[in-house]
Amino acid sequence: MTNSESYILFIDESGKSKLTDAGDVFYLTGVIINKNLHTALSSYMISLKGKSGIPSDNNLHAFDLLENE
């Protein structure tokens, strides 16, 4: 059985990557989406960035969206 669907994996990390420091936390998460959904999501994210005054080529952070509230 062959699956002709294509997917994209987005990975993000937060925290300290030096795992030898006691008590420090490192988070790694990922989201997998169907490649066909990528275009719609990209358009939405560009629109969201534009409404928030964030250049379309910058990474989006929750802080950037919430700091003006």
C-alpha cells in the first residue's frame, strides 16, 4: 500500500539545550500538517502578521501578538 500524501513537519524548541544544568528545562515540540493545507495556513499567517505589524518574513511569536493588548 502506498500513501501519495505529502506532509510537512514544523519543529520548535524552547529552554536551555545544555541538559547538564540541574533544574533547567528544554522543550521540543512538533506539528505535522498535510502539504495541501500549508498554502492556506501560510496565507493566514501572513495576514495575521500584517494585522499585527510584523514583517511577513519574520518568525511569529505569541509575545509579538499579545504585547499590544
